[in-house]
Amino acid sequence: MRKTKLWSFLLGVDGILVDDVTYEEESRTLVVSARPKAGKRNRCAHCKRRCGKYDNGDGTRRWRGLDLGTTFAAIEAQAPRVRCPEHGVVVAAVPWARHGSWFTRDFEDQMAWMATNMSKSAISNLMRTTWRTVGKVIARVAKETGAKVDRFANLKKIGVDEISYRKGHRYLTVVVDHDSGRLIWATPGKDEAALNAFFDKLGEDRTAKIELVSSDAAAWYTAVIQKRCPKARLCLDPFHVVKWATEALDEVRRDVWNDLRKSGRAKLAESLKRSRYALWKNPENLTPKQSIRLAEIAQVNKPLYRAYLLKEQLREVFKIKGIHGIVLFDKWRAWARRSKIAPFVELAKNIKHHRTGIVATLAEGLTNARVEAMNTKLRLITRIAFGFHSPEPMIALAMLRLGGLCPPLPGRG
């Protein structure tokens, strides 16, 4: 009994009986031969229900535990199979490890914590394992901890976006809770099926409680959100709306540059060609040289300067927000429609279809900034996860680090 308590303490495992302890010099491994206590034997690995024994399975199995100093440690035990009424024939659960794992629970929890706080080379060297193994471990840990936490509780405001995680147009669709600032969903793909999968997981009752959704104006976003969340207000991200105006401004600049070049005014055309960033940048961020160039455009090219003012006025709309921002937005549309600058006339027509989403953004003050900040962190995770052979371990790492699913260090929780 004293030996059992000692090794239970050293291995961080309750509910076991220790039969023997041996040391294998060749592999430098301390092997603890153990078995579950009577109350924990012959239980389904999935539902933990007490079941009848089916057979002895593959016999004796080992699970690697946390190292004891520089010495490897392992638990050795029988791995019988049981017949569960719900899950069929499965290997019986053991109190020291997760189903399907060759490592103890403490070993995996420590590896998951390290994956959210350390580099992959440090983890691999310290835990003496491969990076691919780390990916499998964190996927198991994230699955278990995610099942214990209700990630979708009290969802009112969500943000939706996509991020590229690998070359070849491979994307993740991500969903962020604006209130908690946490990542609550990520799945491979960038289409209606990916977003529908989130709402299927969320369920109709909780979907009906969502009040605000922020996203860009991609058609597949808006179609799914309007269908699945008809009561929620869709808030279009200001960054993408102002981007449309910036693209229209750049189109005007190119047209003016081509006209100057074809009319033989090469020097003026060359000066205009180098004014791109002066026109794009916010006025408060202009360098002295760019301010001078912008002043020259105001003197010699009135249509281009009016296009620049249109872009800046639209940006000002989202600074003001509220009812005054809505009024200014409607006045901006009227100005763009009457400007006789073809790209902005076309933009005024197209932006009319998105007025509801833009007005919701101005009224509620909800943007996709939090989601974009999450995407910045996800890009770092995609670099860390380089070497994983599927997106699932990368998503698991993201949920551990950004979704609040990371378990505490063993013995410190």
C-alpha cells in the first residue's frame, strides 16, 4: 500500500494499484507495472460506463509518463477490451491516460501547455519526442478540454472571417466571440458549407439569440448569415468598405496617368506615378514630401484630388459613427453619385446594396478589428504548426492558445 501511494504520487495518478517497479538499463526506463482499482476497471473509454469484459485485447501495453529527472518513466498494464452497449467493443479506459494515447494524461497536459508557450524545437528537445507527435497530442487534449467547456455559452456578438494557412488556396473559416475576445470556432474551408457547419454546431436556439454579426461583404458570408441568423444585424467591416474607395481612387489615378502619358506630358505623368502612397495614406501619416506631392495634385489635377477627398470623406464616416455618421454616409453617396468620376459613380451604385450592413456598423460600432487581430495571432500559429500534416492539429493548437482550452501545468492547476 505504501509503495502504491508513493508511485501514485510520483506519477500523478489516482485510482491505481502498483504491482512491481523495474528499471531497464538499455532504454534507461523506469517501468511501473500497475492496474486500475476495482472501481475503475472494465469501463468504456468513451462514456466511462461499467461494461462486461470482451477479451484481453493485445495484452500488455505501455504508456510513457513524465520523465523522472533524466530517466524515462512508463506505466505498464493489461489493456483488455469491453463491450459497451453504446460504443461497441473498445479498449477499456485506464485512469492514467486518454483513449487512443500512448502517453499518460499528465505528459500530454504538460506538452499541450508547452505548445502554447514555447517553440516547437524546445518542446521536441525537452519532451524527447517528434513535432508530429506533439500535433497528435494537442489534438486529443483540445478535444477533451473542449468537451468540458461550453464555448458557445451566452453568444451575442460574433465576428466571422477567413485566413489562409497554406499555399494553394487553403483557408480556415474562423469565428470569434466579440464579448470574450476568444476564438470559438475554426474549420478548414472558405465557403458556405464551412460557415453552415458552425451554425449546425451552435444549434437553432442559440443561433436565434445572436444579435450582431461582423464580417466583410463576401456574398457567401452574407447569404449564410441572413439565412441562419435572420434576427441578427449584419455589420460590414469598415476596413473593406474604405478599401473599395481606395481601389476606386487608384483606378482614377491610373486613368489620369495614362491620359497624361498619351498626351505627351511625360514629366507630369512620372510625378503622378509616384504619388500612389501619398493618395493612399491617411493624412495624419503623410511624410512632408508626400504632403507636398498631395498639394501639387490639388493644384494641377482637380478630378484626382476630388477622388482623394471622396475616399477620405468615406473614412471620416466611420470615425464619426452613430446617427451623424449615417447622415454623412448618405450625403457621401449623393456626392459620389454626382461626382462624374466614373469609378466612384459605380461605387455609389454598388454600395447602395450594402447600406443596411454599413448603417448597422455605424449604429452599433461593431467592426471586424478584433477578428483581424485574432487572424494576426493565427498567422503566427500557422508558422509554428508548420510540419503538421493536416489542419486539425493546427486548429487544436489555436483553440488551446486562443480559445482558452489549454489545461494547467500538471500539479499546478
